[in-house]
Amino acid sequence: MAEYIEEPDAEAVIVTFLSTDIAAGTKIPKTRPNPFVRVRKVGGFRRSLVSFRPRFTLEGYASSEVAALGAVREAAALIWQASAEGVMGSTPVGDLNEISLPQNLPDPTVGEGVHRYTATYEIDMRAYGA
């Protein structure tokens, strides 16, 4: 019988990797760090039997637009570095593409005085053990 090879959990890989340097997660906590980066997988595709290309959005939240933009840029810089080094944590990664440059995109659900910048990327990831 054929074996289905699952893709890495891109959100978990990226959040775990970023969390060593910045506050990051997939949900906005009730007591939100300032700044905070939310990672959201928004699609992607399988490139081969063991290679995947998840698309993800970084959302930087902070008390000022400058700090929100800075949070997205810092997270992106860390991910660019991982792409260049070929590994994110223990997950093999490769080519990274910036789909959308950082943009000011207010989030009406977080209240006044909280600003959000977002940017979208795709990165090559290999299945665990492949």
C-alpha cells in the first residue's frame, strides 16, 4: 500500500523558530506582548513527494505603526536567514519568496491603539526525515 507523506506543520515550525527571538504565535493572546507576530498559513502546495511550499502571512501587532512594521521586518529577516542556511529549527527549508511586501492593514478586532502590518511569503520545506 502507498504511504502518504505529510507536510511539516508550517505554522508550528515558523512559530517555534521565531519564538527564540521574538514573541510569536498563531493566535493573539489575551495579554498580547508588544510587539507580537502572528503566523498564519494561508495556502501552499506540494512540490514533490517530500517537498512542500507553504504560503504564510506574518502579522506584526504593536502600539505604533513603526513598531508593527519593525516586528514583521524582524520576523522576515530571521526567516530569510533560515532560508539561506537551509534549516529552520530541525526542518530543512529552501527557497523563500516574498509574495507581498509589508503593508499597513488595520485589524478592527484588536481595539484602538493597536496597529498591524502584514506580509506574505512562500518557503520550500521538506517532510520530516525525507
